[in-house]
Amino acid sequence: MSSVTNRIAADRLRAFTARAFVAAGMPADHAATCAELMVRADLTGADGHGVFRLPQYIRRIKGGAVNLRPRLVVAREAAGMALVDGDNGMGHVVMRFATETAIAKAKTAGVAWVGVRGSNHAGPASLYAAMPLAHDMIGLYLAVGNANHMAPWGGIDLLLSTNPIAVGVPGYEEGPIVLDMATTVAAYGKVKTRAQRGETLPEGWMIDRQGNSLTDPRRAAEGLLLPIGGYKGYGLALIFGLLAGTLNGAAMGKDVVDFNADDSSATNTGHAIVAISLSAFGEVDEFKRRVDRLVRDIRESRKMPGVERILLPGEQSRAKFEDRSRDGIPLPSSLLESLDKLARELKIPGVLESAS
Amino acid sequence: MSSVTNRIAADRLRAFTARAFVAAGMPADHAATCAELMVRADLTGADGHGVFRLPQYIRRIKGGAVNLRPRLVVAREAAGMALVDGDNGMGHVVMRFATETAIAKAKTAGVAWVGVRGSNHAGPASLYAAMPLAHDMIGLYLAVGNANHMAPWGGIDLLLSTNPIAVGVPGYEEGPIVLDMATTVAAYGKVKTRAQRGETLPEGWMIDRQGNSLTDPRRAAEGLLLPIGGYKGYGLALIFGLLAGTLNGAAMGKDVVDFNADDSSATNTGHAIVAISLSAFGEVDEFKRRVDRLVRDIRESRKMPGVERILLPGEQSRAKFEDRSRDGIPLPSSLLESLDKLARELKIPGVLESAS
């Protein structure tokens, strides 16, 4: 049964992921970065963006789609911004570099906006929005998704991706607040999960090209993901794509490569990461205490009948992070098998085997 | 009948609005700024944010809620940011100053983020997101709304406003693209309009405190506006409020003053305006042509059955701007009467009277 899950320690999964990348030809430091960030995605519950993606990433590396020895450069720069060219490197490597650039610049500029082109799929948006938190900074991240599953409002051509936004805001004793959301009602990964389980889709996730509700996930390929708030979510996906893609000379609209269906083309993925230094705006602790007060006001406010707890963005991910750091990351047997198959292809020890 | 509308020339309405503010004690230059921006709101079709607000603004000025002679200052500053203290001045005056500050800083910094506290209601978000366009810049604006009509997801206490986002992106022959949206399915003004007309509300706009659909606009006071995309819109409203309010030391959550119901308290309204210089990221015309191509790809893409035209954000506002600049701004008789009543109170010539 593919529904059996196994708890794998993060260290073990990290080591496996790194040796898979190294076996595929990646330098050890980049492999370590990718492994660390992919396993962090799994720890925070972003299951569709963690090691689940490893076979696909390796396939695209072998297909020549990704540059394993990219020359990461700041192509343009001013006091409050930088434009990073990722030279078609792994998205995680490029985005770590871009985020570190934003943090370094924000230390003197107060706020720094870093655009990115020539990147690749970089995992969940929250990874990068959360990096500035440790520096007493707010992180704001936008990206162009790596497959178009949405049409402009009123249209049927797939010209837009689920372009996400993520924002991380530090608290004092509470938080951090970490929002990470696609601009569609449901992410495409959720549709795929329902299809695997043979479940129908809730109304409002997808429509077909006549505008009728589509609830059979086996028909997903002929469907369109619906944006949140109708035309509003279309507007957000478009604007986030302009800021993360078009502004940086990265792919947007027709130029977006469906990286699920293509193992050899560069995606020219675009991102934007903004680091906002709290100390530029005032007393850091004072800000954090205001966030705490807001969090508590919300959490302790009156609830609808039947509601157990009012959640803050990022609260569930943090609980998963604690649980999984302690007890291991739950991997379905089907995923574990596909990782072991990958190990045999790469001639490396499998997830549960010793790496020595 | 209040449904009769009159077309009033923009110049006439601007002159009337300015003399009303001057009669209420505002310096002439600030009155001119407020009049210009309020009438611009009407020209672009933001009817609920233009001269419709004048009686309320004057009432709050007379109630001592607004400082007519604010000392606008950059309270804190670094290369990529500034924090403007509006000293409780009129929102339009404060936000024009803040946006000009952002534009000036972005000329050297490439990107500049300006936070604002101590401001007031400033009209539609699009006004400020569009100001950087003439400087070949993208504008991004966030604000904390001036009345809480939304609860946290799962809650019933009104702790959140319809905190909007607006983004303006220049094109070459097309555009500009100007998105301006609240994070709720419907803005509260739309509910009020339906109530005035005796119409019911569409499902999905509001719920009552048991979570049931609320479609009778006369019951709006006991209802909650629904966020777009459910918990996602709640997350956006929260994050935009943190960035535009909490970060700047402006009101957010419980501290938000309902300025519709209060004529004497300072609102400490918060905003954020970001100016992004296109030339910092690359060739300006090249960027604009990429925007044009994207706009055309979207507009010319295949349509759902029954859809006449695929719209880009800002397209309808631009059409209204052209129509109203030429033929005048349509004011319902009821609004015209309330403005003439205001004129009598202020002992100034009415909208249709000569000002000489």
C-alpha cells in the first residue's frame, strides 16, 4: 500500500539528497544547500516541494536543463536593489545567494529588493521569506511558477502560473508569522494528490474550458485552476509575475516552460526577494511586541460556532517542523520506493542504507 | 429621484472641493492637492473614494480629528527606505509627500520603500501606485483600511480592515497595468451602495456571526466581509496590515479607528509606497515592450463562451478616465444635493455656481 508512511530522520534524508545531487555531478557545497533547503521544506510540511521533487530535479539535471556550475552574479546594482543572474543554476542555490544579497544590502539600505532571473524551481516560497527573520528583518518573496495552470479571467489559454507570495514577519514571544500562498484557490500539487488518492476535487478549485466546474481530477489536464477572488486573484498572479519575472528579464506568460513536462530546456525562472530591516523603522523589540499583541488579539478573539482555534499564517508549519524534527519526516512508501529506485540508478546507497 | 445623474466637469468639481477645504481652514496648497486627487479618483471611476467623501472629510476636520497644518517629516531614513510621519495631516497630502519621497529616493537607490504613519484616509489605492509611472517606475502601495469589517478566518471579532494592495506597471503602447483591490471579496462601499438601492447582496460577500450567508444589506452592521480565497485573503489582509501599519507604528487590529463613526479621533493611518525604477533593472523600453507583448498575449487569447473581452487590471478605469475627462463626472442628484448642503454650511458657492 502506498498509504503506509515511514518516519525518516531529517539528517538521513539530507545526507541522501546531497549524495544524489553529488552523484549527478553537482559540486558538494551546492548539493548541501539544495539538500538542506529541500529537507527544510519537508520539515515544515511543504511535502510537494521537498524531497518529493528529487527524482524530477535529477531527471532535469541529466537532461541538461540545469547548469550545475553556475556563475552567480549581481548583474546590476544600486543602493536599494540588485538584479541577480542565476546562470541557470539550481533554484535553491540561486535563491539562497539572492536572499543573502538582499539581507546584506538591507543592513545598510534599510530595505533591499533583489530581482532574480536565470533561476529554476526553488521549492516553497516560505523558505526564502523566512531567511531574513534571523536578522531581525521581514522577508517578502514573489515568484513565477514553473508551469501555467491558470488562464486570464474570462479566458481559456494557460498564460499564468500559480505565482505565489510569501512574507515572514518576526514576533517577540509569538510567531513568526509566515504566509505562503499561491494565487489560485488550490495549488496544482493538491490536485495531483487528490488524483493519486482517487478523490474528487472540491467545487471551486478548477473549471473546464466551457467554464463549468471540474471535480474529476483525472480530467485535470483539460482544466484551469481558479484564482482566489475571481478576477482579483488573476490580477495578483499577473502583478506578481510582472514583478518576479518580466521586471528581471525572466520568463512570464507564454515564455514559461512547464518543467514537469520538459527535461532539457532552461526555465529562466524569475523571483523577487525583499529584505526589510526592522531597525531602520524603529525599535526592534517594540515592533516585535506589537506583533505579539496583534497575534494574541487575533488568537484570543471570539470564534465562529464549531471553530476550535483561530490560526495565524505559519502556525501549522511551525508545529509540523517541531514534530518532524523530533520524530522524523513522514514519507509514503511510494515516495521512499521512488527514492530507492533513484539511488540504484545513481549507484549510491538508498535512504535507509548507511552512506559510509 | 436619486438615480438621476448629472455630468459635472472635472475643473468645476476640483474648484468646488478646493474651496470647501479652504473654507474649513485648510491652507490653499493642501486644499488643491486634496481636490486634485479626490477628483482624479472620480475620473478613474473610484466613485466611493472621490468627492463622495467630502462631507465626511469636512465633518472630521470640524471635529478636530485632522491636523490642517501638519509638519510632514521623514522621521527615519536609509538609502532604500524612509519612514514618513504625517503628523495627522490629510491622507492625500501625506501620501503625495510620501510618494514623492519614494520616487526621489528610487532615482538613486533603484528601489525605495517608504512607510507612513500618522496619516488619514487617502482615497483609492491606485492614486499612489500610479504616481511613479510617469517617472518610468513601478509603484506598489499597501494600506490599512479605516474601518474593520473583517474577522480573522474562523473568528467573529472585527479585527481586520479590507487592507488593499495597488500596483502600477508601465507599458509602451499598452497599459499601464494598474491593479487596485481590497483583500475582501467586496469592498464595504459596494455593500452600502446595494443597501441604498434596496438590492440584495450576492452570496459570498458577507456572512453573519454564525457563519451563515448574509444577503440582506440592511443587516450589514451585524455581518463580516469575507476575504478573497477564504483563509488566504485573511492572510493577505493581515500581512498588508503588518507592512503598512505595524511596521510604521501606525494603527492595526484593535487600534484601527472607524472613521465613518468617529469625527474627533486621529486614526494614525498607515501606508506603504514602494517605487521601483525600471532603469535600475535594465533597458526601460525593452521592459515596456515585454509588458506590451504580455498584455497583447492576454487580450488576444481564447475566451470562455460568452466572454466579450479579456480585461487587464486598470483598463476599465482608463476608459472611465477618458470618458469623464471629456464628458464630465457623473454625480447622482443625491450627492450633488449633499455637496450643495455642505456649500451652504460653509457659506461658499455650490458646485454649479460660479466661484468668482
